[in-house]
Amino acid sequence: MKKKLVVLTGAGISAESGIKTFRDADGLWEGHNVMDVATPEGWQKNPELVLDFYNQRRKQLHEVQPNLGHQILAELEKDFEVSIITQNVDNLHTKAGSSNVLHLHGELLKVRSTANQNYILDWETDLNSGDIDDKGNQLRPHIVWFGEEVPALEEAVTIVEKADILIIIGTSLQVYPAAGLMNFAKPSIPVFYIDPKPVPIYDLPNDIKIIATTGSKGMKIIQKDLKKMK
């Protein structure tokens, strides 16, 4: 039976593909204050701005490709039962070939009803004012905005609890509740933390191997370690 490898990924793994992170832009997302484009209040205040912002992000996503970090994670499915839990809203893990990806914060290529969060549609093009669900309600980006609950959190906790190996890639470990997921891992398992600017970790009882580099380089570095563990 294959060992269960759980991977927690943040914006850093997609940065190499050309998708900017909050950390590198002083809290701005592509030049916008996150409070204006990633909160329910921003949506209520100016839905046209929010729709345009995500339309631009969707267009950008069609222009970028998975990087080596994404690809190595997909290849690991040959030797491990891999579950990826990502804070990212892009589709690069899936595009690289990973088959088991849980999106904590939603997906850029999906939209949902403003009246029913379970009414979700695949959406590859622009979303505009007047695009409605089957009951006439406006559609919105399928993104978990700041201040909203994370519907997939309970499922993510269950996945992490079953991990035999944990890898954390490209996250500041500052955004909760996602940052707290690592604390649900069994104390005895090996943990790898890959990030160019790793933050100190004080409250995780595991023996952590910190690799201060990018997702692609970090995954290449730990490939030998992982081969010994399969």
C-alpha cells in the first residue's frame, strides 16, 4: 500500500509560473487592495470592479503554465497516495497532472450563485453583471473571500490527520485557518517546509526539514529523501 503524502501549497508555488503573491506586492493583489476585491464588503460596494478584477485574473491564468514544482508533485503519484490541499485559486496543480486537489479558497475557473453557495458552474470566460443562476440570482466568483467561512476546511483537516508525510510549499503560514492545518498532522511524521523566506515555526511538534528556496528547487532537493520513504 502506498504511503499517504499530503502537500499544503500557497501562492509561492505558483509565483514561478508568473502569478504574483501578496507578500511580494505589499498586500496588494495585482495592484488592488485586497479589501476592495476579495471581501464581501468590496463586492457590495463595487461589484463591477470585483467582476473585472477576476475576469483579468482568469485571462492571466489562461496564459501561464505549471512549473517544475507542480510537475514533480504530479509525478509523485507513481510512488505515493498524494493529496494536495492548496490555498491557490489557480488550476496549475490539475493542469500539471495532479489528480487529488482540494481548493481551500475556491477556484478561479468556477462561479457560484450569490443566493446559493452550492450552485457552482465551471466558467472559463468573463463573468459579467447580468449573468445569473437558474433562479435569476447574480453569479459571483467562486472564491472564498476574507471574512467568509472555508467550506472545505473540515475535509482538509481529515486529510492532514491521515498523512504519513507532510510537505508545505510556498506559504507564509500567516493566513488562518489554512495556516493551522499543519497542526493536525501526526507528531511522528516527517515534515518538509519549502519557501524562499520561511517563517519560524514554534508550535508544530514534528521534526521539520526547512528548505529555504523556491518550490521547484525545493522539490528537486527532497526527491531523494522521498524515494527512501516510499
